[in-house]
Amino acid sequence: MADSINKRKSDHIQIVLNEEVTGTNMTTGLEKVKLIHNALPEIDFEEIEVSTQFLDYKLKTPFMISSMTGGAAMAETINKNLAVAAEEKGWILALGSTRALIESKEHHASFQLRTYAPTIPIIANLGAIQLNYGFGVDECKQIIEITEANSLVLHLNSIQEVVQQEGNTNFKDLLNKIEGLTRNLDVPVGVKEVGWGIDSSVAKKLYNVGVSYIDTAGAGGTSWSQVEKLRSQEIIKKTAAEAFSEWGNPTVDCITSINQELKTMPLIASGGMNTGVDAAKAIALGADTVGFAKSILKAATHSVDDVLQVMEIKELELRMAMFGIGAKTIKDLKKTNRVKLIK
């Protein structure tokens, strides 16, 4: 089991880094979102403030390192670099799937990052599907204890599980089990997708059973059916995966639909986020926090300094976008009328 998990996680890292795994003819929708330039912003660029709040945590920035990896030798280096950089810049740090913590004692260090990130929020991550395969409240409490996480996010990845050679596909009655976790864990429980997006109808169901926040993880970034296609040795699954290269709810659609129906629901925008301008657009549409994954992964394979440079670029891009529309604070950005969707 340990060897198979290690290989799967290592394969995922190499494929995302080196192969084209973005869905074809699918975008986030951000290219249709325009921030309207304000030639007279009437603010001092040096006074722009990007601090914000998410759940009960005060953040230096509205940025998060999205769930990527763990449970493999290579992941230890990546996650350490991410943790050190996230602590310095004040970003939320979300871990890769922690299933390996319970099923294997190898590479626990790739998930035990509190030493490197003592003050920032850390979010542990588990596939919701595992609630139908032996994981329950006790296992989730154990994950929180080992990782010292401030929250648990459950990921939904139905299409990926079908294509994955080792996939689990019984998604029956998960909503009730998610509700059980929200009632029995001492930390907030969130739910995310992995790249096909959560729409308002699903978000409502999750909100009604006590889920504390939604992470859109919309379409337009990495497509995990395409990742698993490249791993698969099964010709039928490889061929079927091709039909899903255009599958999913674009990130912008997820943000706008959830914000319209659940205005008080804390919302993380992720899925194909590349720049601080993307982040500004997402926040202007209603997101509270913005998650970056692939666009920061390559730097994390190199060094902390490389990660910090990428972070600083994204932060500067956000502040420049805010300056460009005359928004001095994140609250101003959230209520701006200088944003429009082009049909």
C-alpha cells in the first residue's frame, strides 16, 4: 500500500509539472471578466492594504496555497518549501490528501509542517469518498492531531476516481456522512472540488449540513481526468477520459452562482488561478480567498526563495489591480462596481 501511494503521488507531481493537463476548449471564464480602469484612483499605492479575514483568522493576504501533494518522498521537499514561504508571507496552507497518513507510516513528514509554519492556518485535506471506505470521525480527528491543522477540507473528485486505476467510486450517502463530521469535529469542515467545480445547488446542500466554507476548484486549470489518463495502463479508461477534456463548471460560474445564492458562505476561489489580477477579479465577483496550485508548484520543487518570488509577484499584481480600479482595501475590492462580465 505504501509503495503504491508513494508512486501515485510521485506520478501526479511529475505529470502536472511536465505534461499538458489543462482541459481542452475549457477556460476559467476569467477572460470574460473585466476590471474597469480608473484613471484617477485617488489613493496612495503605498497605502493599499491586502489583509483580510477568513473564518476566524486574520490574514496578511487573501491568498492560499491550494492542496497539491503529500505522502511521497518528493512531496516532503515541496511541502517544506511551501510551508516556510507561506509562513513568511502569511498565506493559508492547504495540504494534499492525508489519506496516506492513516494508511501508511511513510512520509508523514510531508504532512507535519507546523514546525515550519507555526502561525498561519493549515488546512488538512481528505477525499470525501474515503468516508465510504473505512474513514470516519476518529480517523479525521487523528489527521487533525497529526497535522495540527486548523480545518479539514473534504475533496470531491468523482470523475478522477473513475479514471484512476486505484479509484474508489461509491459516492452514495456522502452528504449524511459529511454532516456527521461537521457535528463531531472540533475544527471547521470545508468542501472543495479538484478541478470540475462546485455549483450553487451543491453548495446549498453542503451549507445546510453544516459545512463552513466552499472551495470552488473550478474548471479551467488542471484536469485530473487528463492526469489520470496519462497514468493509466487501461486502454478503455484512457480513451474514455478523452471525452472529459471539456468537462466541468468554469471557476467564474462557480463563484458567481454560489455568491448569488449564499452571500454569507465563506468562499475560496480556485481552479486555474495564475495571477494576482485573476485573484482581484475573483474577489470582485464575490470570493473571500484565492487559491493557487500549479502556478506555484514548479517553484516549490526548487527552493523557498523561488516560492517567495512567485508569491511576491502575485501579491504585487493584486495590489496593482486594486490601484488600477481605485480599491484601497480588500473590502473595497469586494464591493467595487468597476467589474463587468462580458457575454
